[in-house]
Amino acid sequence: MVSDCWNIRRAQQDPVNAHGGTGVIKVARLHSGLPDSAGCRFVDYSTIPPRCSVGLHTHAANEEEFYFIVTGQGRMTRNGEQFEVAGGDLIRNPPGGTHSLENTGDSDLQMLVFESVFGHLG
């Protein structure tokens, strides 16, 4: 298999407490790309169990993230606004944004997280 092709079903996820959130989630870093990936810092495949969360955190002004919810449902807080998310949703977390994500369902919430950086990287 080529080195830049990944399968989330075969990815080894490790337990972490994400940004001080509730409980433990599982994360696999599929890709860590700077400086040769056109600004892509990483791609993560994450599983948030029921009643667990990614804690509220703020990114730098040159960091942008996209969360693609593969399965499950949850509640996103983004820059003070709360809204429901579910499988199939793509959510932009803008540069300098503050956000968190809680699994509010009865099954795992699985997502892909794409983080990019732009401007001065030093």
C-alpha cells in the first residue's frame, strides 16, 4: 500500500483526554503533514464515546479546522453558539476560534479532524 493512503477501519486509535474534556476519547493521527502538505498540519480519526467530549479550546489565528462527523450525534459549541451535529455534517472551526464537542448520543461519535495552518508558520 502507498504511504499516503489510509483506512479508518484499520487505524489504531490511542486513548487521550482531549483538551480537558469529559472522559477519554480515542484518536489516530492518520497524517501529519507540514511542511510539505500545502498547509495541512494533520488529519485525525477520532472516536468520542457516549457522554464524553473534546473540551473547550481556542486555536491560533493561523489555524483552521474542519470536523467531518462520520457517525453519531453530538453538541458543538463554537464561538459561544451551541448546535446539534450528526453523521454527515461538516463543521468549520474558523481561525482563532473557540470550540468543543460533546457526544450526546447512545453510540460512539466518529469523526475526521482536518487542521490546516496558513501565513507565518515560524
